[in-house]
Amino acid sequence: MTIYFYCTHDQFYVVRYFMSMSLRTRYERCSTPFAKQCFVVSSVILNMISYGLTTGYNATLFSELRKTREIALDIHSESWLASMMGITLFVGSVIGSLVMETIGRRSAVLMSSIFMICGWTSFSFASSFPVLFIAKLFQGISAGIGTNVGSILIAEYSSPKYRGSFIATIPTGLLLGIFISHTFGMFYGWHQLCIILLFFSLPGLIAIVFSPESPSFLVTKGRYDECRKVFRWLRGTDEDDELETMIKTNMILKETKKVECGNVSKLIQNKLAYGVTAFKKKEFRIPVLIMMHLSAIMQFSGSLVCDMYALDVHTALYGTDVYMFKVMTSLDVLRLVATVSAVYITSRVRRRSMLLVFVSLNIVTDLCIAGHVYARQHGLLPFDHWAISLFLHHFLYFIIGTGSMPLAIIIGGEIFPLADRGFCSVITRIFCSVYMFVNIKSAPYLFSWVGVDGAFSLYALIHSYSLIVTLILLPETKDKTLQRIEDEFRGHTIANHEEAFEMKDYDVRDDGD
């Protein structure tokens, strides 16, 4: 049976209007503030996956070059290639900080994506050590720019109630990249693998192109109308109090800087004087000290050395490297599960409590690994079974993925003051780069001098000191706006303090009359 529908010209437009209304309603339901925040955060996370790809690529690159000798590498050249990440992270962080403070956060991430693609392209044409060195240089600068601005950009994009969970996805992205590299590394050589990984770096470039600029950056440039537009597009209108407080605080700080510039303009122009002035401010000094120690916790957690020098660690733990790639793949899966768990845990548990529990477990696990390796190598174990090493190895990665790594990234995106965020990031990245370089560069020599057990004992000692200092300095930051966290470090709220000062000044002038 055939049914015929008939409608007049006017009725057709009425039907089309209601159809367009339904599509618009569907779009409005899908484009909630949370959905928009998920989209812009994905531009950062996709780039984090690219940085993880570079770390996982090392295992395939070094192990294959050792066997094939296609490009001759000795222990010194190999350690330089592995530790180049530490030096180039610093270079990238300086570039990233300058770009994010002058051109914008979004532009910094865009530049990072371009450098990463240049790195993979260089690897695909590599036939000598210098070309490998250049490729590592590109990728290290890319990671330095991206990791420097990534957590800051997510913190500025997202609402306080989602911020911790969003930033906690950064290590998930990094570990997902490592897992992808290790998985494809079992089937492809290093030349073919770099071409495959190049295509995994393209989505991050595409996503950042369609993302807006950070509202916090727009505030610092005095583009208040554009800031309100982007902020409300991301957050809706329920968080206008944070928006107006941020704008008002920035306006007051700019007026203060104008007054200071008129009196001591030469001092302000001097970068050294600015650094000294910045360190006198509690809201600058304390967060930098906190991140110095949190960076040490993250870099000396043990996973970086296990990833870079997998052959040495596996041989010490298991007595053989036969199952190395299978164990590495299982560790990658476990870390992914751990970081996904961290997203949930950080939304429920306070930062200081997580820090105390997970870093303490990290210390205990490091000592257990050191004791097990020492006892095994000296024949002190009543029985030697691979399951003990497997458990300790996996438990260490779970603790790092759930606590030590995401906490450092989350807190680093929350505690820096808006006016000095770029400078804070540079200083933090300096220490992070130095820690990474020292850790990776010294690991082969530590293994030969004091063994794997001695290296892990040293990591436990560093963790113990860093944990104590961090717990003394760090206030609770969970579910607080970035402005409130900054005001707590400062000791007062600038907007309210300025209003009180104006009222006091008005009362004095009134009494004088």
C-alpha cells in the first residue's frame, strides 16, 4: 500500500522549521559545557600520546640497533640519545613558555605538534648517528613545549570539579603512546615503526587547530570581551563569579604594574630583578619549591629507567631478557589501567592524602625491589621464583601510574599564579629536565657501580626527602578555583584587599574633610 503526503508551500517551510529546531535542540544537548571541555582537552591529550610514542620507540630503536648494528652505537652514544630528552625538554620548555605568554597557549601546542611531525620524518630518513640525534632533538623540543603547557592549558580550560580528572588523563595519554609503540614494535622494525607512529601524531595537530585560545591568556592580554565569550562557551554561565574575579584581579595587577613601571622602570626591565622580585612573593616561591620536589618524585620513581634501560632492569629482576617485550606490554596495559583509575581516584580523594599514600607505597616498593635483587644476586633467597619479580615490577608500575605520576602533573597545573605562570613553568621545567637528564645519563653507570639494587635504594631516599618537604608546603587544592589557590598561597585576596584599601582611603579623606 502506498501513502501519499501532500503539503502546501507554507506547510513545507513550517515542517522544515520544526526539523531544524529539532536538530538545533539535539546539538544543544550534545554541546554541553562538559562536552566542549572534553573536546578542547582532547587536543592536549592527543599530543601527550605523541610524547609517549617517543619514549616507547626507544626500546625498539636501541634493541634493534644493538642486534643489527645498522647504525653503530656504543654505551656513550646510546646514553646520549636516551638522555637528550632531558636537555631538549628544557630548551622546549623555554620556547614553550615564551610562546604561551606572548602568542598564546594554543599556539604553543600547535608548534609542539609541528616539531613532533618533523621528528618522525627525520627518523624515517635516518641512516647515521647525526640524523638520529637531530630527530631526537626535534622530538625533545616538542615534548618540552607540550608537557610545559599541557597541564596549564587543561587547568585553564576546565571547571574546578572536572579539572583534576582531566589533568589525570595526561599520564594516560603518555602511557597509551608507550603502549602503542611497544605493541607495534613487536611486529615492525624501527624504520617502518616511525612512519606508523607519524600518523598517530596527526590527530593532535588537527584537534588543536579547531580549539579556542585559553580564557586566562586572553585576560592577561586585556581581551576581556573575547575572554568572556570563550569562558562562557567552555563553562556556561554558572561560573561567572570565577570569570569576573579573574578579570578584576588582572585589572588590579595591571594597574599596580603601571605604577611600579613609572617609578622603577629600569629595574622592571631587568630580567634578573624580575626574578628576585618574583621569588619574594609567596604565591610564586612556594609553588616553585613544591614542584621542584614533585618533579623529583616523578622523575626518580623508577619507571623512566625501566623504560629506557629495559634490558638491564629485566636481566637484574628476572635473570633473563627472554620475555622482555611481553612483560613490557603487560606493564603498559597495567599502567593504562592505573592511570584510568587515577582519573576516578583524583575526583574522590584529596590531593595530600593521595600524595602520602601512593608515594609512601612507591618508596616501600623501591626498597623491596632493591632487597629482592640484592638477595637474589647473592643467593640469600630461600627460593627464587619469577612470580616475585613479576609482582614487584607490576606493583611498582601500578603505584606510579595511579599516584606518583598523575599527582605531579595535576598539582603542577593548579598551583602556579596567573601573572607568573610562564616563569614558574620555566623554572619547574629546568629542574624536571635536569632530573631527567641526570637520571637517564647516570643509570648505566649506577648499574655498573652499585647495581640495580643500589640505584633503586637511592631512588627511595630521594622520594622520602621530597615527600616530607612537599607535605609541609602543599595546601589542599582539590575542587578549588585557580584564583582561590593562588590567593591561599598569597595569604589574601587581591580584589578584596584592594576594595578594603580603597574604603580605608575614602574614610581617611572623609575624616580630613
